Amino acid sequence: MLELKDLTAGYGGGAVLRGVDLKVERGSITCIVGPNGAGKSTVFRAVSGLIEIMGGSILVDGIPIEGFTPAQIIQAGVAQVPQSNGLFPALTVRENVLMGAYLIRRQRSLVKERYERVVALYPVVRERAGDKAGNLSGGQRRMVEFARALMLDPKLVLLDEPSVGLDPKVLAQVREAITTMHQAGKTIVIVEQNVRFGFSVSSVGIVMEGGRVLMQAPAKELLANPELATLFFGGTVEAPASTDDEEPILSP
């Protein structure tokens, strides 16, 4: 589905990603983790066409997209949900969701069909349709952001730190919302600082450091790897005991 081959990319001529190789299989949920400055979010910016590609390639379904504009990348089936504050607080929930259909706005019947589809996935969109987005809780905002991203029926969805700023109870709701998206047939890539949350919802984990991929393995294996935890996260990463409550990710 998504493949990066020897990708070098960055800002203003300076490379942040240095020969990144990674592969995301169709139908998977893959989580990218690593210390600050590892290049995790830069991978998303590169895939979305937002930064300079200096070398290597980005393939979606075998098609190179590194020369595409951001609009062309969206049309190729890639949608990104930003880290936080991605909604327009003064607009209603419905208006925010419909903004995701901007590229198909003239196809009214298709827009209506897509809207009904995302409402079925995330009922909060219908329940709060006329409310200002700024009045939603953090978890509700995430679901509206997910719904907006699905309005273009993407093949691949990039979620940039979906857990950021959310309390443990809300994280369970967001985990369920990601699972709902996956069950709707989407391939998902997550960038996360919250290692436990990211790996608990994912099937595959990728660890980055210094603009390179260090390892890619089943998420459960990485979550249980004490050497990895000590090296990059300063402690032991513990497997989640429950989907209802979130404890601190690391133990000293």
C-alpha cells in the first residue's frame, strides 16, 4: 500500500529523513514511534507532499507520488488527520465534516452519500451536527476529524498523534474510533509519542531515530522489548492491561 524507498527529505535544503525505508501493508494499522526529533511527523509531511523530497521514492499502490502536489496526493487516496486543533471552532460539526469533501463538492449526490456513510461510523456527527465544533470534547473532536478525513473515501489515512492532549478515559474512545475506521476498510498509519496507546491499537510497529528506521516488527513484540524501552524511552514499556483505562506508558 505505502512504501518509502531510501527516502531523503527535509526543509530548506536540510535533510531530516536520511534514507528511510519502510513498508505499510494494505489493511494494516501501523504505528511509528521514536524520540523527539526522530523524523516521525516528517514522514507524514513527505507523504502528503508538504516538504522537499531530496532523494528516494514514495509509492502508493506501486505508483510514485513524490512529485505530486498535495491535492494530487489526496486524489490518489491519501488523507491526513493533523495532530490537534484541526477543526474550525466557529463552524458547525456538519460544516467541518463537509469541508473534507471540498474536492468533490460539485458532486452533490456523492457528497451526500459519503456524509451518510461517515455519520453511520461516527454517530456523534449526526448528534452534534448543528453545534459549534469549539463546544465539543476532545474525544468528540477527534471523531469529527476522522469523519472529515473519510469524506474523500481515502485508501490510506495518516493519523498524527491522535492521543495528544487527551485524558485516559477519552483514549479508550479514540482507540475504538480508530478501530472503526480500520473495520471500514482503511489502511492506517499512526505517529505517536504515547507508545503504549499507539502499539495497543496497531498490528505493526516502526521505531525511528535520527531520521532513520531502526526496526519494524509486530507491535506486540516491540512493546515487550526491554532493550528497546531502555534505549529510547527511558524505562520498561508495559503491555496494556485493559482497553478501558490507560496507565502511564513507562515505568522507571
